[in-house]
Amino acid sequence: MNCAMNMFLWTTHVTKEHLPQLQLVKDSGYNMVEIPVLDLSDMQHYRWLAKEIAALGLTPLAISARGEEDNPCSPDPAVRALAVKNNKLAIDATKLLGAKKVSGLLHTALGVFTGQGPTEQERQWSVEVMKETAQYAKDQGIEISLEFINRFECYLTNTTADMAALVTEIGFDNVGILYDTFHANIEEKSTSDAIKTYAHLINHVHISENDRSTPGTGQVCWDETFAALDEVNYQGTFAVEAFGLNLPELIPVVKIWRKMYESEEQICRDAIKFIKNYRK
């Protein structure tokens, strides 16, 4: 089983001070680590980080997101052009990191709203940005996993079906769906049906509890989720996503401001044990 710990538990930018946490990820039994690729100002930082991750015997995955200033759905062509540029930089960082996959919100902006649902024009702008992004990624040998986000954090794609329609229109075989159990718990009427219906497009899974704390301690339908993944013979990557409190860039959007766990180390160790109860 290929399972990562997402470093959002500690930071949005992994530096030398987080090397002990990377060691903890390895010691806890993960074989992968999911690295935030949000700071695109220093590409060589990811080359350095790649060496540190490789020395630990971990395989990296990347995760990135666009915001208001580089929104792929913006009516401003200059903003959409910046979205393409930053998506390509995120792919460059992914490759320097030694990762083969980047996931997240490359197709829309996190925490940006218009006061209404998505328009067809906004969807088309997103598709245009992602077609150029997908081709660039394919040329670099990078797979993309686009994440649908709940209605309180995003309005373009809220369900697996929303994302399946977008991915299908983008039309590149290196672009798939990131299925996140936190968002699915909010938006799907049946997590089992969502997984089974769109299994052919799901290429990454986030394991995340309904309150973003330790998986298995909340209300996500875990038996149903893992049974569906087993039924469709999902063999892709998993990543545990639990948010810590030291995330100034994300806290205003994800609304994490109270501690719902014993410690970050406790989540890291307990989450992999929980997953291994379902997946050996």
C-alpha cells in the first residue's frame, strides 16, 4: 500500500526545521509523504528537499492550490495567464521534488466566491487553463489529481460527479480525481456510489476525518468507503490529511482554530495504524 502523510499537519512550507517531522512520518510506517508546493519563489528549495526525503527512504507526492491572484476561473485574462504560469511552476517544483504526482486545486481558486454557483463560462476557463497545464505536466511525466472541495471552500466543483465532468472535458489521461473523504462526507449522498461510479477516474485518495482530526474518531463512513475502494480494486495512492494549527495561509479558509487531537505525533502514528486495519 502506498500511503503518505500530508505535511499540512505541521506546515504549508517544509523547511529544515521540519526534518524531525519527516523522520516521524518514516518511523510511523508511511512509505510516502505529501509535500505542499505553495511557495513558488525558490525552485531550488525543492531540489534540496528531494535529497532529504530520498535519504529517509520516502517517496514524495506534491500538493498545490491557486488563489484569488491566480484564479483559473477569473474573468481577467491576465489572472488566468498567471494561473497557467503558476500551475507550470508547481509542476516544475513537483519534478524537482522527485514526485510523479501533484494534486489539489490547479483548476480553481481556494476560498474565492462570486455569490452564486459556477457559470458555464467559468467552467470553460478552468478547462482551458487545465488543458495547457495537463499538456505541460504530461511532457514532464507528471500525473495530476484534481480535488473537489466542499461548498464552504469552493464553488466550481463540490462533488465527485462535478469533478468527473470537468476531468472528462479536460480530456488528458494524466488527469484524474482526488477523492477526499472529508469533502465527500459533506457533499455526497452516498460515498459508496460516488466511488464505484467514478472509480475509473480516481487516481488519489485523501483519508481525512469529518473534523480534520484523527481518522476513525469521527463520523466518516469508513467501512462503506474502504469496502467501495476494495470492490473497485483501487490500487492508487492514499494520503492522510489532517490540519494542524500552524497554517496561517489556510486557517482563514479551512477554519481550523481549535485542537481536536492529543498531538500531531499521535495523529501521524494512529492514522497509519487505522488505515492498515483496512488495507494491509
